[in-house]
Amino acid sequence: MQHLSVCEKDGQRVLNTSQLAESFGTETKIINRNFQRNSERYVQGKHYFALTGEELKAYKGSRQIDDSLKFTSVLYLWTEKGAWLHAKSLNTDLAWDAYEKLVDEYYHVKSNVVPLSKDQALVTVLRTTADLVEGHESIVKEQAELKQLINNVNHKVEEQITLDSGEQRRLQKGIASKVYDLCDDPQIRPRFFRELHREIKDRFGVASYKDLKRKELQTALRYIENWIPKKVS
């Protein structure tokens, strides 16, 4: 994703239609068409801002914009929640991946977390297997022990399998849906995102939600569904 020039409106970050379309790998006319077809779902001030008149003139004069926007009489700026609705309308892997990056790298400050190695446990077990097999006195004993070790490896590998990209996206959608259902205030919502991510990491003992074990996915989704944020002091 290319570097995005930061633009804020009423205390929250926004993107114009051209930037959003490029991020989602689509065209501005498709973004506009989806908006027009589902206009009843979009609320001004919540999902978007419509700039006109002097406000639009000031916006154009303050930054370099796409040629297609230079002569527009109405310019739409999309909030994080507006981007979420457009990702749902497009419903492509590219759009969902781009939306997640926008949340992490533009709408929110990305946390600098180093993920754990997914192969660490497997490498350790395989090295142990090689050490045990080496030096066995008989072929029969070696085969029996090797079979048992392979079974142990398979079991441990199953225990260590983490979420694939589709499962990560499913969890991220669950998190976003929960936060949006609970809060419409753009000033408070980022705190809810941070709090829920932190509680998921604490609850499942991982450095990032992406490191959750596949076997824990359903438990994590139920945890998110029933999550209640702490009271704002």
C-alpha cells in the first residue's frame, strides 16, 4: 500500500474516494456506484463527509489531488467506518486485506509487535526425532520408535497450527463488528480496538491475534461476541 497523505476531518482520519479506490484495488466509479446503491446505509458525519463550496475549495488548495477530482462540486471523505462498508460492498480478498492495512497503518497507529515463529515448535520436535533415530541398534527398534515419534510430531504440529489468512480476516471482521456495534464515537472507538486486541492477547497468551491457534478460533469468536469494554473513567 502506497504512502497515504494524512487528512483529518472533525478529529478523525479520512480518505477521499480516489485514495480509497486505489487502496482497495478498484475504480472510483465502482466506489461511487456502491455508495449510490446503498446510500441509505451511509450516514454523513459517521461514514463520510461531503465537502462543498468554500470548504471544498480549501481542501483542493491544501493538497495535491487526483485530476479526476479537480472539477468535482462535491468531494466525499470516507471515515474508517465508511471504509468498512465499502469493503463489505466489494467483498474481495484484496479489499479486506487493504481494509485491515488501512486500520493498522492509517486509521490507527500500528502496534509494533513481533510475531512468534510458527515453525519453532516443529523444528524443535524434528531435531529431537533425528537425534533419537540416530544410533538405534536395530532396524526393528528404530522403525517402532520412529513411528511413535512421527505420531508425536503430527500431534504437536496440529497443536501449533495458527490461523491462516482467511481465518485471520474472519477474526478481524468479528473484532470490527463488535466495536462498531458498541460505539459510534470516533474518539472512543480506537480505545475499544486497543482494549479488545489487548484482552485477546492476554486471554490466549499470544503476541498478536494472528498467532492464535486454529483450534482456538471458535473460542476467540465467542469471546469477542460476549466482550464488554471497561467503563470510560
